[in-house]
Amino acid sequence: MFPWLHGRFFRHTVMLLTLLLLYLCGVNTETHSTLVYVETGCNNSQVQKVQVDYSSTVIDHEYIVSFNGYYKPLARKRFLTAALHDSGVLSWKIIPRDNLAYDYPSDFDVVKLNDGSHAGVEALENHPIIKRITPHKKLSRSLKFVKDVDQSDMEDRECNETSSKMCPQTFHSSRSHNRKSLSLGATYWHSPARFRGRRLLRAVPKQIVSALQAEILWNMGFTGAGVKVAIFDTGLSEDHPHFKKGRIKDRTNWTNEKTLDDGLGHGTFVAGVIASYKDCLGFAPDADIHVYRVFTNNQVSYTSWFLDAFNYAILKKINVLNLSIGGPDFMDHPFVDKVWELTANKVIMISAIGNDGPLYGTLNNPADQMDVIGVGGINFDNQIARFSSRGMTTWELPHGYGRLKPDIVTYGSAVRGSALKGGCRSLSGTSVASPVVAGAVTLLYSAVLDRANIINPASMKQALMASARRLPEVNMFEQGHGKLDLIRAYQTLRTYKPQASLSPSYIDLTECPYMWPYCSQPLYYGAMPVVVNVTVLNGMGVSGVIVDKPRWEPYIPHHGNYIDVAFSYSKTLWPWSGYLAISISVAKSGASYDGIAQGRVSLTVESPPEGEETSPRQTTLNLPVKVQVISTPPRSKRVLWDQYHNLRYPPGYFPRDNLRMKNDPLDWNGDHIHTNFKDMYHHLRTAGYFVEVLGSPLTCFDASQYGTLLIVDAEEEYFPEEVTKLKRDIDNGLSVVVFADWYNVTVMKKVKFYDENTRQWWMPDTGGVNIPALNDLLSPLGMAFSDKVYEGDFTLGDHDMYYASGTSLAKFPDDGIIVTQTLKDQGHEVLKGSSVLNENVPILGLYQTVVQPNGGRVALYGDSNCLDNSHMQKDCFWMLSAILEYTAYNNLVQLFSNQDKVVLSPMDLPNRMEGNHLHRYSKVLEGHLGTARSRILPTCPRVIYAPSHPINKSAPSNADKIFSNSRSCFPLD
């Protein structure tokens, strides 16, 4: 806890009064280290979940040692002993794992190195049988479900229909949200907020199976029989009345608690949605249920627990696996590798995409993996649920662009399922949507058991996506391929032939809103290439290749020759999938063209023959491409966003920009203009600016093409060559705008992240931004930021503003314009616990360079939270527009020109924190003899465009385009 949080006595009093009220209502309360549950008895038997811990943390001195194969315990011990024999490590041990997997060969051990960890890891990595050494992690992949009541559902629908910015948040998430209002008024029935308008609302169905027409398949005799479905969750009691006798085939416990039962109710609810046969019905009541208890009652799990349980699932030949959990840590390599191994063994994994909406860039792992079916949530009005995570995958940032996820969406709001002791309850969340899909997949699997040889993770995913129904006015990064349609999916599977397919199945950069953000900005000559990252699904086999190279085939009648296309793709498709990244640019011949250009990408996917086949399996795919081309905009309208210098969790601990968000300490949304800066991007486009993304060093762009370089919330270091080049660019007319955040070494040490289970501190690798690095970049201009941390409300002109853990200017040219305000010294509050107001804090600086006649302009502002959707309280888009008016057109608004003259007093500049580990995650730094130094500047990426193979015929119509990859083998009629 941060000591600067005010009102401790008040909070304690409120807590005691709340507990007393709950007691008088007959409420049972149970508090855990990572989550707090309140089971309400006054209104209904429902559970409210308050998530407190959500990331994964490293266990001190413990490592997962992955082997190249499966070996028995004695063999693994011999390998480890041999590897460490000459390492100098005297004290080490294998952590015992007391579970069912102990009796089987394993591909990993958990090793604790009590001394000489570095030498021990190095020795282990050099052993030929050992594949990888990874720190052992405690997983707090928060369970993705939330309380749901009628009021929440009503507000959810109204918010979706009206898009009101004042809609209260009625759900809880693993991250804090942009709460526009903390008023309790809307929680009362008589509140005017409930009656903002009359509308017909779809009744919430009593049975989720009826909403998806599961009865049609039941009446055909399909009820899940013959399919093994695994539920990785919090357990299930053996005698729960909602499950048919003998259907619970196996219950296993992988935790350190001595019970198989569910103490929380989440696992019971998930199992009920999948396979309950009475009261609140599940989809597949005759399926073989395999229960894997992988979370304790206080929501703790470990990577090793999952690895053992996953290995056991492979041995048990599980068909379908539901994982209603998720987290931001896509770099937990043993976990990710094991998910690949599961799907490679034909386990169809369904996972929740996350409950961190409506913020973009919030997709959870493993649902964001290509081989997993990632599920988002909708309500019963067929609107995307506000809690459903969305926005491109963020693995590929900052160099590329994310993949399309979620894969599909289904009902996840106010869904009825089994309660802990019997009876039904309603819950909401993507962990509810996930078992809806898992139950549907189990039912579908049982309906095509006569064709089981064609069912695999890719073919099932292909069928679900090809048969999904597109939701209107919703973009692809919110709905994926659309809403689950159970009956159309069945029809698709009945006639399915093994093939490859693409997701998305076409690229139309003119189709809004579905193709947002691609459709939001036309292409023009000289712009950074637009990257569309397409997933290749291979239903023909677990492995495959793209034969030869993809071909670019422009349609001559549709001016396709004005487009240049480059490819980057997976050399091997495994398991069941790969990627095809397509970079699209306007050719030089199209520099003056205005209009639509079309073509297609053609590629052939090949997999080895199976069964009695003698020749390889092949699918030739055509990916239609359609773009709008315009003449190159003037330099002043072009803004370049620096993505290269943004860092975030999970590689390291990069703290949140707003120190007030104590329960959300990590910065992990990707800091991309299409994720947590989405609204800022929309504002710039509406204002007529064209925004491009730089995914390489500052040495790799032609500054003469751009009016303004925008550097926002940058944590990365800078190459010396970048500093020199940027100064030269500014002298030649490039303007630069920097939005910074807090940086203070003492505060960084104060907000270190302590995990009570592992008893280990996580120290931040930077502050909100890397001020020392920014100061190096700005030093040739005579500018710098301080290490002061400020917070507070203020008014600038007619605009109410909020400074959220920002910094101040430490150096600025005397002939520049400086805006000051009275703010609270938040650094003092964090460290001393008392509040101090500082007057004349310099927060904004504007400067016209004078080295060259047409030199650029520079603007510095000390806080980026007003642009960032993550914890935004008051936006400053108006100020960004005013700054760009200055940097792009040298038009200084009167508000800034009327400022009093300010001369900054000399002050010491902040230094980098000694012993920080930024070099471990940096693209700029590398470790050298215990210190960090700059790497050699990498060569700039060179886009090699594919040869053009023109087609002198018209492009297919839109209707044909949508199903061009699926209609022949995925008949939907």
C-alpha cells in the first residue's frame, strides 16, 4: 500500500460499517490474498469478485528446467547433477511436485539454486539435453468473471446503445478503468439514470442452450457422448446434482491444497455451462467430464502446476479443454510452449479473451495465441459487452502490427449456470463466454464423431469462424469473425474437407467500421507501409509450409498496379497455424492517383499426406486486397508516432504512469495509437492529420516528409546516432512534441512491487517514462525534464485539466514560452505522507528553434495520462490540437502567447537508477561487465516488395470476396 493514500481512518470506518451491514443482511464474507469475494444474501445468491492481483511474478531462485524430451525422475536428476557438477553451485535442489504426473515421464523439473544462480543457469543451459531455463512464476491469471445483476445488465445495454461517456462501470476487471463518474445515483431503482429513454429490451433467456438452439442437435441424438472435455479451474464436487451419474470421469488436484472440491464456485459454474443436465442446462450433458483443479481457494497457481496438468491432459487424450482464465504475460515461455504441445496433440483449447474492456490492447494469454480459440463476450442484445477485452494482439509490437483477435464472440452477460451447492446463478464475463463456446464445441464434436479424423484445433476453429454471423457496426478487433452460430457450425463441419484458411479472409481498407483502424486512413505515396497481420490456419495437418512464396497479383482494371506489397511469413506452420504479415504501400506510379486500387495475394499451403494418401495435401488461397489511395498530404498534416521507444510488461516491470492507480501497477497495453491511445488517434484523424507509425529507430525515417514527430510515454533508451540525427532534423524543419511522465529514483524504490507469496520485490526498470533518456535526446536543444512528481487539478483557459503523476521542466531556452501551474508535490506525498502545494510549476514549454531560418518547433509537456485511455480522467486533446497548430503551422494560440515570461532556475537533472535491469529488455542497451552500454545501431528495415503478377480481369464482388476462402468447402446453406 502507498502511504500517501488519504483518509485511512475514513476507509477503515466505512469498511467496518459495510461488514456490519452485510452481517445484518445475512452475508458471508471471505477474504483472500488475491481476491475478495462477497456472497450476498440480501438480494440473491451471486458472487462479486474484486480483483487485486493479476500479473505473474517470479519466484526467487526457482527455475523451470525444460528438457528436450520426456524422462523419468531419476534420469532428469542425473542430467541436472551432471550439468551442475562443475558450475560451483553447491546448494541446489529439485522442488518436489506431489501430484499424479509424478508417476509419468516429464519434460521439466523445478530447480532451486540457493547460491550462484547465474553460474547455475549458465551451466544448465549448456547441457545438451536441456532446452530452456525459465524463472518459475506464480500465476495470478485472474479468473475472468464478475457479478451480474439486473441493474448491471440494464446499464450495460444502455451504455452500448447510447455510447454515453457518463455510463458507470458495472463490472470489475483485472485492471482499473477510465471511470467517468463515481456517483452511486444509478444504483438505486428510482434514479433518473434508469429512465433515460424507452426501448424494447430482449428478455434474458432462462437457458443459454436455447439462445444457441442446442435443442436442434439434441433432437438429432447428439448430446456430447464420446467426447472428453477438460475443465481447468477451481474444481468440482463429486456429487453435484447437476451432472449425470458417471459423467464425471476424473477429478484431479494440481494445487497444494488437499481437496478436489470447488471452494469458490467458479469451476462449478463453468462445468455447468458445459455439461449440466438439469435446472440450468449445459450444452453437452453426456460428455465425459475431466476436472482439473489448478487454482487454490485464494486464486493462486504456478506455472509448474499447469505444466503437470497439461501433460496429464495429453496422456488422457482430452478432446476439448476450457481455460476460463487469462493474463497479460505472453512471455511465460514454458506455459506458451505447453499450450502449443497440447494443441499439437489435437486438444481443442478454448480460452477467455479477458474482462479488460472497453480499453483496447487488453487481450489475455493464452486466448491471444493462434492455435487457441479466443472468445469475447456479447450481451443478449447482440452488442459487445463493455467488459470484453479487445484490440489487436500486442505480442508483435512495437515492430509490427497485431493479429486479429478475439476469434469469435458469444453470450457472456447474465448467463445462467450451476451454483456451488445446486440451483442456478447468473454471471457475466468472458470466462462465462468461454465455456459457452467450449460446451458448443463439445456438442459439435459429438455430432461429427463419424468424421473424427477431420476434427482438430484448426478445423474446429475454421468452422466456428466461417459460420459466425457478423455483428453490424462493430470492428473486427472487437468481434473477431462474429457471433457463434451453433447450427451453421454443425452444417459446416458435416461437409468440411481438410484445408487451409486465412483470418481475416480478405483485406478491405475501405470497409468501415469492420476493418478499423485500417479503414480510418487512406494510403498515399511515401507513407510508412501499412502492416496487416493475417493468421494462417491449417486444417490439413499439425505442420505445414507455405510453398514457394506468396504472390502479389494486382487487378489491372482496378489500378492494382499502384500498390506495392511485401511479405513476411512463417516458414513452418506449427501447430496448425502460422502468420502472413502483409506490408502495403503506394507505388511511385500511384503518387498522383486518387481512387480505389485492388489486387489479391495468392499462396499455397502444403501439409504431409495422412493415412493412405500418397501425395501432400494442398490448399491454394486467394486473399483479396482493396485500398483507397490519395495524393500525398502536405508535410504539415503528417504526424509520425514513435512506437519504437515504448516498452511495457511482461518483459520487465514498467510502472503505470498514474501513481494513484495502486491496484494496477504495470504498464502493459502496448502504448500504441490503436490500443490505449485510440481516442487520441481518432481525434487527430478527425482534425485532418494523417498519423503514421515508426517501428524502427529515429535514424530510419525521412524527416522531410513529416511535420511533427510525436513522442509519448517513452521508456526506451536512445542510440547516440538518434540524438544527433534528431537535432539535425529539427534544424531542417521537423517539429517534435514530447509528452512525458514521472521519473524519480526514490519514488521508484518506494513503489516497488512486493509479492507476499514469493517474498520478492520487483523494482521498476524506469519511471512512468525514461526521463534520463529523454533528457539525453533533448540535450542538444538545451531542454530537460526534472525528477519532480506533480499531481492536481487546474484550469488552462476555459479547460479543466488534471495532471496525473507528471513531471516538470528542468531546463528550457530563455526565449521559449513556458506555462506554469500550482500543483501538489506528489513525490513528497509518496515519500513523506504529507501534501505540499508548489506554485509556478513549469509543465509546458513551446520553442521555435533559430539555428536555421526554417527550423522546427519543439513542445514539451510533463504528463501523458491526458492522452492515454488507460486511466484518463480528463483528456487534453484540445491542447494537443493547439500544440500541433503551433508545431505544424507556427500558429500560436492566444492562450499560450499571453503567458508571462518564465526563466527556469538551474537544477540537478535526474540520474538513472543504479542497478536497474533495463538492458535485459532494451533494444538499445546491452549488458557488459555488469554495466549497460549502447548496442551497435541496427540497420534500418528494408522493405523488399514482391514481384507483381498482374491479372487483366475484374476483381470479384464483395459478396464473393467475404467467403472466397470458404464457400467451396464450407457450404453454409
